[in-house]
Amino acid sequence: MQKNLKNDTSDKIMLAAIDLMAEKGYNGVTTQEIAEKAGYSEKTLFRHFKNKLSLLESAFKRFHYAEEMKILFENRIQWELYSDLLMISRRYHDIMYQNRKLIMISSKDGGKFPGFREQTHQHPQQLKVLLTDYFQQMMLKEKMIQTDAEAMALAFIYMNFGAAMGRMNEDPMLQNMSFDRFIEGNVQLFTRALMS
């Protein structure tokens, strides 16, 4: 019970930090402001996090997609190319959109902190490994053409990352089409190329 309470407090502090940093930037927010927005004292914040940077790093570890994608690959893959890639793509976009504030913080302020950018790249690196292994298995099962599995994993990630960034930035080109229809079309095209 005590551990859940600790996690709940930490999560509230991290969510308050994400909201404030997305609005004002990393340097535009104090730990006092973060604590107050979360409904705690600054002393409580420092019991959970060493400093503001460790708070931001913890938020990335807690709320990004690496663990959730790992579970998806372990438990939900059906070994049918189109349906698997569509499921992966939809979940990726759901997570990216939920975490849009965190991603914007990383884009805007991430380069200011030594090692932070590298930490944020762990999530896409893990997704690349999962997708590469998936494509290799699909080739072994003779369910897709023989190709460079790692190159296909990168192409799939960047196709989805570009679309996710366009959606976050409210790109006008995406306004006249439902985002799910857009994802379906991308996955259909990608699947067709890997099955011909």
C-alpha cells in the first residue's frame, strides 16, 4: 500500500512538471511551482526526486512507450503482417499523442542536458529491436519477402514518427482526413511492399 501511495505522489508530481514545462519551458518553471501544482510541498518533491532534471528523466522513463510496446510484442502479435503492423502503429500513435507534452519538452529543451537526449532515444531504439526481430521472424515464417529487417524497422518507425509529429503540430495537411484512415493507408502501403 505504501509503495502505491509513493508511486501516486511521484506520478502527480511528474504530471504537474510535464504540464508546466510544456507551457513555460524547463527553465521557466521552479520546483516550488511544480510541487504547488501537484498539491504537495517542495520538500515532498525532493523526497521523490533529487532535482528538477531527475524529475524530468523519471517522467520520460515512466510515461514513454518502451515497456508498453514490449508487452504488446510479447502478448498480442498474431503473425499476420497487416493486422500486426496496424495494431503496432495505432498503439504507437495513441502513446505518442498521450505523451505529446513530454515529447515537445524533449524537442525544445532536451539538448540542453548532457545525456538526456541519449536517454530519450532508448525508447525508439527498443522499438527498433522489437520490429527488427518481428520482421526477421516473419521472413523465417515466409510471411513476407526477404529484405533488410533493420532497414524496414527504421522505415516503419520514421513513417509513424513523422505522422505523429505532424499530428502533434496540427499540420493542416492532416485536417481533411481521419487520422485512423491515414494510419490504415500507410500500413496498407507498407504491408503491400513487404508481401510482393
